[in-house]
Amino acid sequence: MTFGQLRLSSRSVTLAAVLVGMVSLAIGAHAALNKRSLEVADALAVADDTTGSIAVKPPRVALVIGNGHYPDANEPLKQSINDARALTTILRRDGFDVIMVEDANANDMRGAVRRLEAKIGPDTTALLFFSGFGIQSGRESYMIPVDARIWKEADVRRDGLSVEAVLGAMKERSARVKLAVIDASRRNPYERRFRSYSHGLAPINVPDNALILSSATPGQVVDESGGHNSLLMAELLKSLDTPNPDAEAVFGKTRAAVSHASGGQQVPAVSSSLVQDVPFGSGTTTASRKAGS
């Protein structure tokens, strides 16, 4: 009887030892995890106390439209699609989510705008690029799709897509920054069909915290150059290919370079209401961390 009790006690002691060991391992792992969490929190706190900021990457989206083949034109625009493709490559390199359409009809353009809107949020930088034919009607400038049937001014508003309307959509979606590059101050086959018409584009209304680059000053018409890219795009690509380029500096540098290269015959227009620096490059900005956040 005593011998049996001793055997039972030995087995119990063994099981108890195993259980104690497992509990100890669990406690040790939990303590190590807590220690690691505290170390990470302390490191973040030190960084916050030292710099008062953390690196963030707000979303950046772009709509790029290159229209070159218009049935009503005597010949295709040779540079528009080249320019759209070249800019798309640079923007994607620099972290933009790019929607690109080529030779877009009216439905394509409006659908692309809806896709752009769906990607825009309060922290977003949104960019519009259009290369093709543009027409001013009233006080607005319209981007013309390749399937436009324009015989009178009312047709411009029916078939065209207003630059201001796209910028307005960006604003309604609460985009933090609105950017636009409009290369459409070309002689086109439509305007002479009207009894009265205006050359070039109208001044583009600038919403809050926006930056707009147009290929020419309002009312000016630009003929295509003989290069692979338009003069505006050629100089814009050079300006973008610099370390840590800032949007306002890039647009200003492009304006000066185009004016110089054309001997003053083409002077792009830059309009700005920006209240902050807007980097191209990697897209990393510094945002202050609020106390208690």
C-alpha cells in the first residue's frame, strides 16, 4: 500500500514539474514580447521627441490623357501620345497611381475621370495631364475627345470635357493638392466653323491649393515642333529629372526653359494657389504628429 502510494506520488511530481515548466516558458515568452513592444514604443517616442515628426506617404494619383488621332484633323498629332507615355513612366517611377488613356473618346474620358475620383481622398495629391486639341467656350477651356462632332460652339460644351470640371471634381473629393498640365493650345480644325471664335485656351480658374501649367498664355496658339515630344513636355521631363523636385519649382523652371528655347514665341502659363510644398520625387513628406495622437 505504501509502495503504491509512493509510485503515484512520483508520477504526480513528474506531471507537476512538466506543467510548471510549460507555465514558466509561457510567462517568459510573454515577458519577452512585452519587453519588445516597450522597446519599439520607446524608440518611437524617442524619435518623436527628437524630431517631432514621422515620415508618411500620402496617396498620389494622376489621370493622363493623350489624344492624337482626330478624324477631322488633316493629320494626326504626332506628339500627344508620346508625351502621355513619357509622363506616365515618370509619374509611376515617382510613386503616382496613374490612369492613362490614349485616343480617348468622350465616354473614355468621362469614365477615366470617374476612376480618378474614386481614388481621391482627403490626403491625396491629384494630377491631370491632357495633350490634344483644346477649345475655349465662354470662360472655360475644354479638352476635346477624338470622337467629337463639333460644328457650333454648343457642341464644344456637349462633347468636350471642361478642365475646370475635372479640377472641381478633385475639390469635391477633398483632394489636398490639385495639379494640372494642359498641353492643348494648338490650332485645331473646329474653331473656324464658328461665326465667332477665340484662339487658344481661356484662363483656367484655379481652385484652392492648386497648381496649373498650360502650354501657352491664354489666347496664344502653338504649332507642333518637330521633336519626339512637344517643347513643353521635353522641358517638363528635364525639370522633373532633378533631385527632390518641387512641383512649383518644376513648373516655373519649365515655363522659363520653354520661353527661352522658343525665343519667346511660346510662353507657358503657370497659375498657383498652393499653400504648401508639393514634392514629386519619392512622394515622402513630413507630417507633424499631434500630442496624444
